[in-house]
Amino acid sequence: MPALRPISIRRRLRRTAHTVESLTDLLSLLNRERESLRLANAADGDLEQNRVAIGRAQWDLSHALIERYLPKPAAAQDAA
């Protein structure tokens, strides 16, 4: 199995362009959708797609939070 390459946080966030708040809303929506799928005895494929979407949204949210709250390097703060 080939080694995974790290993905730049900025590159990933630029591609998704979601805020912490919008990702929180998206996760809430995806979780409600999952509950509905389970109540409806949805097919395994539908549940898996939902699970993957939840995982991606959680990943994006964690990186958006890191980007928001990680202290900036001193050089970047001086330029700001």
C-alpha cells in the first residue's frame, strides 16, 4: 500500500470553502439524514454514502477549527 501524502490544510479548505458554522450545520443535517435512513431501513449503500459524507464533513470541520484557532507564526503576525 503506498504511503499517504499529507494534504495542505489551506488547499483543502479552499476547495471546500466552508466556514466552521456551515460545516456544523452540514454535520447536523447529515446526522438527521442518517437517522431517517436508519428508520426507513435504507440500503447499506445509502448508509455508507452518508457515513462517508459525515466523515468528510468532520475532517473539514476539524481542519477549519485548526485554521481558525492555531496561533499564526510570528512573521505572519508582523505582516498583518
